[in-house]
Amino acid sequence: KEFYESHKSDFRVPEKRRFRHILLKEEKLARDILKRLQSGAKFETEAGTHSKDQGSAGSGGDVGWREAAELPPDFSKVLFSMKPGDLHPRPLKTDFGWHVVRLEAIAPGKLLGYDEIKEEVRMRLLNERRIDAIPEMARRLKEKSVIKIYDERLQDIELPPAPK
């Protein structure tokens, strides 16, 4: 519990956003689709028909939940300024192409409670203690050990190939 209290920032779940997008190669087509959506066309239908993102097109453009850090910075900035239900008024440009975007929902960031993650906290503390103990253990072993190197046997050792 003491470790948890002193490392609370490590146990924060960042805010996430669930959104849909339609990925297109040309800006003009993105603007045309955006106009159709603003006039009442179904986002899911347009995504299924036109999106170049094969991973989300089949689910109506649903990308799922994403943290800001998982997205290109400019895209993230726009997405994290929107409200649920918002259709962004302009197509967004990224390295992948042009995106027509609608924000579906927001999952606020939160601090995970100790009771939710106490086993994870315990394992992390144990791992840190193990890591801290290794140099001391190695030092003691070196002090107690007698190490003799047989130069004539070194040539018999086959070394793995060097990494490329």
C-alpha cells in the first residue's frame, strides 16, 4: 500500500476517445462525403462504401477506444477537443490520407484504486526489489569466488554469430 501511495501517478489510466473515421486518398472526395453526412447520410454506410481503412470500414468506421498518445499529434489534438456526437467540420490530413471523423464517446482518465490493482502493485514491488538485489548478490558472489581463466580452452568456445 505504501508503494502504491508513493507511485500513484504510475497507476493512472489516461482519457480515451472512441471514434469513427472514413479514410480517403483525395481531399475532394472527403469533402463530398462530409457534405453528405451533414445532410443526413449514415456514417456507417459511407464508411463501409468508401473508407480505405480495411480494419474499420467493415464496422462502419469504428476505430474503437484510443488514447491521445496512440494517434498522430495533430489528429489527437482535434479529436480530444471534440464532444461526443460531433462530426468534425473539415477533413483531417495525416500521413495515411484524409479522414472524416465523428467522435462517439469519451472515457475519462482515472486513478486506479489500490484494491483494483493490488496484485499488480505487489508484483511490481517484488520485481523492483529483485532488480535492486542482483548487483549486491553479484558483488558477494565475486568476493567469495575464485575465478580462474584457462586461456587454452577459450579457443574451443563457439560464439554465436554477431547480430546484424
